[in-house]
Amino acid sequence: MNNMEQIYIAIVLAPLIGSLIAGLFGKFIGRSGAHWVTIIGVAISSILSMVAFKHHMFDGAAIYNQTLYTWLSSGGVDFKIGFLIDPLSVTMMVVVTFVSWMIHIYTIGYMHDDPGYQRFFSYISLFTFAMLMLVMSNNFLQLFFGWEAVGLVSYLLIGFWYKKETAIFANMKAFLVNRVGDFGFLLGIAAVLMTFNTLDYAEIFANASQYADATIIIFNGEPWSLMTVICICLFIGAMGKSAQVPLHVWLPDSMEGPTPISALIHAATMVTAGIFMVSRMSPLFELSETALSFILVIGSITALFMGLLGLVQNDIKRVVAYSTLSQLGYMTVALGASAYAAAMFHLVTHAFFKALLFLGAGAVIIVVHHEQDMRKMGGLYKVMPITWLTCLFGTLALIGFPGTSGFFSKDAIIEAVHHSTLAGSGFAYFSVVAGVFITALYSFRLFFMTFHGNQRMDVETWKHLHEAPPVVTVPLIVLAIPSVILGAFLIGPMLFGDYFGNAIYVSAAGGHDVLAVMGEDYHGIGGFLLHSIKHPMVLLLMSSGIFVAWLCYIKFPDIPAKLVSKIGFIYKILLNKYGFDDFNQAVFAKGSRGIGQFLWQVGDINIIDGFFVNGTARSVRVFSSVVRHVQSGYLYHYAFAMIIGLLVLLAVFVHGV
Amino acid sequence: MTLNSLPILSILIWTPIIGGIWALIAGDRQEQTVKYFSFAVAVITFIFSVILYCQFDPTYAGMQFIEETDWITAFNIKYHLGVDGIALPLILLTTFTTILVILAAWEVIEKHISYYMCAFLILTGLMNGVFLALDAILFYVYWEAMLIPMFLIIGIWGGPNRVYATIKFFLYTFLGSVFMLVAFLYLYSVAGSFNIEALQQVPLTLTAQKLIFVAFFLAFAVKIPMWPVHTWLPDAHVEAPTGGSVVLAAIMLKMGGYGFLRFSLPVTPDASLYFSDAMIVLSLIAIVYIGFVALVQEDMKKLIAYSSISHMGFVTLGFFIPFSIVAATGASAGAIMGMEGAMMQMISHGFISAAMFLCVGVMYDRMHSRMIKDYGGVVNTMPYFAAFMMLFAMANAGLPGTSGFVGEFLVILSSFKASFWIAFTAALTLILGAAYTLWMYKRVVFGEVTKDSVAELKDINGREAFILFLLAVVVLTFGIWPAPIFEIMHVTIEQLIEHVLQPKIL
């Protein structure tokens, strides 16, 4: 076991060291030095993660749960830093480090001309470190550390181009909205500590069932289920990080950051931290059906309504961003339906195909000279065959085309929700099914507008178009492979086999275990495919989505404009993103400043100072005329006088009483 | 003479004072010598505090390194010093901060630098005295004497409106402490001694306790400061020179917190229980109300000053939450966590506020403005500075991995045991703290350079980088591994809580 411990430490430290070297000594080691040191760091981390994966998943190693050091102990609680390596964390480790590795390589091409080259590499390696700490944690403290640290790096990277006003607005927004989530998360952790008197996962999960019926008083006299309070508080944290309605508002704006981090942080890894966290906490969430229903409903709203917004965006990255929101909604729905394994499955496949799509979008963006508006693209398939093909695979996976990774993971979620009996599952089922049509529509809208149809860029740009360099296309190809085939390999063991072992707990009672129900009918991937053909509703919706996209954006490109003029009202709602941003600006941003001004001007200046203090101070004006002598320069006379005065007073006091 | 037989506490008090007097005598004629000399004195004092730390026995709850000599025998007043797990971290903080302050003044203070050094060295000695005194009158003497150098620092090296600020500062704190003296005299009449440990043991009626509590409250609440007696602090900070702000925020505010721990809680435990709900409410008001006020400040120093008040709300919350926890759960387990968290918050705030004020000082030295609107795009011309300030801004916002997280985290965790709503209100700082800090950072540091003055800024020099680097190391170290601080104070705090939870009504 001992050498495994060293491997785990190396997995975490390799990217950190790379980041520190690139960040602190970037000037000395130069650009290539910075990318080499970080790429080697994350490559080591990735390869060792695969070793750990093999160790746990194939060689059957026991779960590793050890403390590294005690952060502090206070009041009988030891706050520790330590690792829990089990199927859940080892899966996340492989996904995070592998995607990160590919994105490091891609960055060489994408950030080629950027003056902040070294800084960028330093940040993304730091992110990898933070994300690993988050997923490898064996306790809530370290989870929160990683949780906030990835938020910090996300903040730094969204504002990477710090001269851009929109970027530095977006990064602050992202941090603050995440803080709202963290606010709930921290209260959840506090509730956990109060209940279990420890923050260690293993101890908490072992004792969780004892508190299934415990209550807590929050509003006068009304007892609430303790587990519901804990789970909803924790889930509010997940809503921030995994961008669920209404805390989703930061994610589309985060597209102000460079594309590689949109792929790594805001699609593949960080935003899935909430999904991972809830899966990790399954022994707690299983104890509260109220919380699960809440999750189910929030997830369905996100899945459906955020997908709709993707239909009206023209910025290529923003379309992918809304798609990410919608897919995160799918994962959340799966969590709510107690199909944690299905959520994790979709998380894994999504990490690959969404990273692929973002990197593909990025490849297009560089080729057309940092133009992100799809209305100025088109016809690119001719000049960028590799990008075109890999993006096609990514798009097919995203819409769940039969046989691709996305098909298996998304169909599993739809089926799981279908079997769920929780309150809200009907709405959730409607959302995820309707979402299929919308996903296909916006995905192929993007695909057609970008790669097909007329070339809408200016002639000069068109002349210079070329395929992206190998540092860009190789990661695309490498990511395309799992996007297509991984699902077929994983579905059996992950959903219906013993892949996660005890890492995920689903209560056998109350019809929670929807995956087990599905498992009874599961007879290999062939049967799964056949099942979806026999019940073709989902496939029909998907095909009609593609068809409509083809009609509107290839065949009759003037349809969308006509449609907009017909249903301008709905279009406007979608363009305004349902008004969330305006509402937040008007109520929270402006409101807080208003409260601040009021408390300052009225509370501090008028009441406290004006009424109480200056009443006293007026009498002091006399005093102040004396004090002006301070400025005469005879400092030490004055000081001496004061000290002597004090001693005299003391002496008089002492002898006079 | 071995190291052990040295009167190390007296050395900690008198080394800087004597050094300061020498600097005064040497005067402006030998500026260079005085600067190096003062730096040496600060370093030596710090080394002595480290020696004290090394020799300190963290398993012993009571006072250590006790020195006791008669001073004014007629009233049983003694020169009586000692250190325990509460005072020791504050001593280390004081001596460390002095080094920073002396370095920060190096090329910046143009007039009477010798006197400036003198004032800070004497101030250090007196502040050490406050933390080490075990005799109430000795404590009072240090407490009041400390005001003088601070008064001079603001009054002489301060900004244009310094007269108003110094008077406000002096009046507030002086009026507060007069009541403390009255309380000491009353306690003397009951206990027959000014020995602080004896005062902590003496039984008192509840009425007497309440009155004494209020008297102490006036002294300590002003100092820390608590809402609504906080308005002197932003004014004092705005007018104070950088070094003055650093000492004010890093150490002098902590004296209020120290006073609560040393006097209010142990001398009047029953009154503390009686007033605990009110104290908690005032603390929560400080956290939220002041957080909102900080949001709209246009002057960076005012913003950080308000942020300090808000952070100090966690200190008083942590000190008085134990009563509510015991009332809610019947056990004192979570109580220790809250109080230790509050102590940690004091230490950490010392580093972070010092760093923030130094950052503003670095910019002020170049631009002679503290107004946010005069900046914008500083990162373009001062990238290294921007990186440091980012770290400290995040620490100020309580990011995990920095020391700023530890105290707030523990106080919120423990207050949840008392009540969901207390934790809820306190945790709002997560949002507010990030909002006011990052919004300021965005407007000052990020963005395009639009002003010529910003375009001409020069990045930090070696001396400034060294100061900020020291603070960065400390802030990160205690964020990643705060255990050493807690080990020092465990047994002392445990004993204190045990004592405070025992009624001692006459």
C-alpha cells in the first residue's frame, strides 16, 4: 500500500509543481519551458492515474482511505487532509487528468501568440491540482478546499484577458455566483459537522442511517428533516458549481475566457464537480426524498430551458455553453432519480465529447481570426476536414446518436427517470425527452452554420483559411475516440455491473434503485440499442431535430428570420435569457449597493457620527486648538509631556486616594 | 546566565522601548544609522519572541515565564508579567508586524524618520506590555500609554484631515478606557489586589458583574471595534500613514479581543452569559451591516477599514457563541471550536489586513491617492504587485488555503450548533466579503489603463516585494497548516471555557 500512497501524492503534486515552476519562473524558462514543464507534470499525473485506475478496477485493490496530515484539531474534531481512492474517485482522476493533458497540448496551438502564455499554463496546471484535491478527498474540509480552489482558478482564467471589460465583469460574476452556492454548501458542511461531529466521509456514511428521522428546528416550532436540510444545503453548493438554475448565470459569461479553459473547466471537469459531489454523498441524499425531488426538478428545468437558449445564440462558444448547462441538467436529473451511476456515466462521456466540441469550436475560432459569430462562418468543412469530422463525432455523441457514447449515457438517464417514482419525475421525464429534440436542433444548427452552407466570412479571411496545426488536431482526434466508443464499453459495468462497488449507495427501499430495475432487462449493448429502436420516440425526436436544423440552416436559410418575426415575443424572452441577468443586476447588484449606501450615509454618517459622536466632538473643538501645536514640530516635547503627564496623574492617583 | 534565567518577557517589552528612546536621542542627524538600528532592534525583539515560542510549554494552561516585583506597594500594585496560550500568538504577531512596519517606512517617510522609528519601537514595547501584563494597573498603564505613540503617528505623519481623526480616535478610546479603570478600582476594593488572575477568581454579585461587564465593554468594544462604536476606525485609517494603519489593524484592534478574553469573559462570566445574546447580535450586525457599507466605499483604505470591522465581528461572535452552544446542546465541545476560531481570526486578520494596507500604501506612495476611481489597469504596469494583491484580496475574502479561511470557517461551523440562523447570517460574509474585495480589485487592478498616471507606475521594488513575500508566506502557511497556532492555545482556551461556564455569583 505504501507505494500506492506515493503514487497518489505524485498524482496531486506533479501538476502543482509544474504550475509553480511555470508561474514563478516563467520568465526564465521561457515559453517552451513553461509548456514542457506543465505538460510533463500533468502527463505524469495522468499516467499514474491510469495506473491507479488499473490497480483499483482491474487488480481489485481495496479502497484506499488514509490521512496525509492533520490540518488542525479543535474542540475534539480533527480536521484532516487525506485521500479516498475508490472507483468513483479513480474514475474522476482519469477523466480530469486525461482531458487536462489533451488541453495542455492544444493550448500550445491556441495560445501561441498570447503574451500571457506562461501564466496560462501555470493556471491550468494549478486547476488540475485543485480539481484532483477535490475528487481525491476523503473529507468535507478538503472537498471545500478543492471546491473553492477550482473556483479561484476559474476566476483567474475567465479574467485571463484582464484588459477586456466583459472578461473582468464575467469573472467577478462567476466568483460571486459561486460564492452564493458555497454559502449553502458551507452551511451544509456545518450541519454535517453538528450531526456527526466529524467531517470524514467514511464515518459519516457509516452512521448516516441513524439520522434518517432526525429533525432540526429552523423556523419557530416547525421541525424539519435534518437530512433534507443537509442535502439541500449541500446541493445549493452543487447548483453554484454545476450551474443549475437559478445559479447558472455565470456559465455563459465564463465564455469570455480563452477557449481551452472553456473546454477544460467550464465543460469537462469543474462544472461537473457538483455532480461528483452529490454522487459521493449518495448515502446522505438517499435519506431525503424531498431533497431528491428538489434536485430532480431543478435539473429538469436546467436541462430543458437552458437548451432552448442555445437555439438563439449566434456566438459559437455560447451555444456550446448553453448545451453544457443543459447536459449538466441531464446529469442532475439522474442524481435526483437516484441513478447516480448514470449521472457519473454521462459525466464521463460528456467530459470527452464536450471538451472535443469546445476544442473544435476553438480550432474554428483561431482559423477565422478570433471570430466567434457563426453568422460569419460557414462552409468550413472544405478547408478543415479533420476538425469537421471530429466535430461531427462530437455532435453526434452530444445528441445521443445511436451507438455513440452520448447515446448510451443519455438514454440511460431518460430510462432511469422513466422508472423513477419520486415527486417531480413526470415533469423530469417530459423535460429530458423534449430536451432530445432541442439538443439535436441546436447542435446541428451549430454544425451546419459553421461547417456547411455558404461561406459568410469576408474574401480575405476565406483565402487564408487552413486546417488547424497538429497540436490542435491531435487532441481533437484523441478526444473523438472515447466520444464515440467509450459508452459501449462502460454502460454494462458502470450502470448494471459492480463498477462503483460501495462508492455509490442506493437505497433498496422506496423504488429508488431505478438502475436495478433497468438492469433486469439489460442484456448487453445490442439489446440496449434494440430497445431504443423498438421504442423510437427518442430517436424520432432526435432525427426531427436534425431534420429541422437541416431545413432551417441548409435548405431554406431564410426560415429562421421569418420565424423570428412571427414569434418575436418568445424570441425576445430567449434572447434575454428569461431575464435572469437583468433581474440579478437590478435586484442584487443594485440593491446591495443601495443598502450599502443607505447604511453608510444614514447609519454611520448621519446617526452614529452626526448625532452621537459629533455632539461630543463639538465640545472637542476647543481641545483641537490645543492639539494643533502637535504640528509645530516639537514632537518630543509633546510626547514627553504626555508621558510625564500620565505618570504624574498616576502618582497623584496612587498617593491621593 | 542561561537562556532560561533571562527575564524574557521584560526583554520583549523593554528592548524596543529602549531602542526607541535611543532613536529619539539620535534624532534626525543620523537617519541612516537610526533606520538600520531600528530594524536590528525589531529583528532582535522578534527573535526573542521566537525563543519564547520555542520554550513555551503548550501543555500547561496557566501563566508561564512569570515575573513579579513590587511596584507601588501601598496599593499592592505589582510589575507582574506572564504569558499563556492566548498572549503568545499575539506577541509573535506584534513583533513580526514591527519588522514589516519598519521596512515599509524605509524610503517612504520623508520627515523625521528617526522619530517615526522611535514611535513605532516604543509602541511595540507597550503593546507587548499590554499582552503580557498580569497586573490590572500595569495593564492599564500600557493600554493608555500605547495611545500616545499612535496618536503622534497619525497626528504627525498623517493625512490632511488628521486632527479630526486623531481626536476622534483619542476620545473614543480614551473615554472607553476610563470606565475600565473604574472597574479595576471597584474590583480592587473587592479582591484587595490588582492581580488579574485573582480578579478572575473573585466572586461577584450579578449586578456588579453586569456593571463591570458594561465598563469593560466600553473599553474593548471601542477598540476591536464593534458596531455601533466603530466609526473612529475608518477615519483613523484614512488619515494614518501606512505603518500606522498596519499596526492599528494588525495589533491594536486585537487588544479589544484580548481584553474580552482576559477580562470580560473570565472576570464577569455570568454577566457575559447574560449579555451573550446581545453580543452575538452586535457581532452579526457588524458582519452584515459593515459588509454592505464596505461595498460602497470609494476610498481603498476606508474599504479595508470597514472590512476589518466586519472580520472582527467573527472574533466577538466566536467569543460569545459558547454560551449559546451550551444552551442549545448542553455540551461545550463546539464552544472551544468557536473561541479558537475567533483567536485564529485575530491572528490571521493581523497578517491579511497588514498586507492589504501595505498594498494600498505601495500604490499611495506612487500615486498619492487612495481613491478607487483614480486607478484602473494597475496590473498592466505592476504585474508582480497585482499578483501579490490578488493573493491578499482572496485571503481577505476568506479563500480556503489562506489563513483568512480558518477562523471564519471554525466560527461558522460552531455557531451552527447554537442556531441555524446565526450561522446563516455569519456565512453571508462569504458573499459580501468576496463582493467588496473583488469589486475593488477589479476596479483598481484589472482593465485597460486609461490614466496617464497609472501608465507611468513602476512595479514594486525589492524591499516592497520582500515585505509582501513575507506576508504571503505566512498567510499561505497558516492556511495550509494552521495546526501549530492551535497547539499553542488549546489548553489555555479549554481552561478559559471551563472557567467561564462556571457561575461565580456571590
